[in-house]
Amino acid sequence: MIKKTVKKVVKKTTQKSVKKTVKKTTKKIERSIDYHETLIERLRDHDYAVAYLNAALEESLKGDEESQKLFLRALRNVAEGQGSMSELARRAKVRRESLYRMLSDNGNPELNSLASLLNAMGFSLNVR
């Protein structure tokens, strides 16, 4: 009989302390900001997107394999910031599947496809 009473008291005490701990812990935890979502939101601003793409292009010209993929990743992020990929593909006059393939990590777009995509997003490619 004493064992049952002790077990009940321990169980109730444990449940109460766990609930209190969870409440206290939950109140202390602040929500974090998702980097990707924030980036996409910022890339909706044309001037920010231009600076972002220029920095990515400059970095991608370093020559190593990782740097070369950087511009396509940046372009993909800017495209995502533009909204619907289907709408962007229509404006660029390419198939949606081709657009996804072009902007994938293994993408290797032809110059005319790249120029068409940049034009559809309101950008141009310049050489200095």
C-alpha cells in the first residue's frame, strides 16, 4: 500500500515538474529567423538583387568548382524571390522544367537561355 502511494506521489510530482519545466523553457526560447526566407524577401528589391548577383558573379570567376556554382545558386535565389517559377519561365520563353534544370546545382545554361532569364527578371549581363 505504501509503495502504491509513493509511486502515485512520485508520478504526480514528476508530471507537474515536467510541465513546469516545459512552460519555463518554452517561454525562454526565442523564435529564430530563417536565413533563406529572409534572403528571398530581400531579393525582391531590385537594387539588392543586382548587388547580390554582381557579388556572386565576381566570386564565381575565381575559378574553383565551388565558386563556379555560386552564380547559379544566386540566380536561383533571385528567381525564387521573383515569385512563381512558372510565370518566370513564361516571361523567359523557356519551359518550366528547363528553368529548374538550368538553375540546378548541375545546371549549365547556354548563354541565350541565361540572357533570356536575366532579361525576364529585369537584369542584363555586362562586361567591364
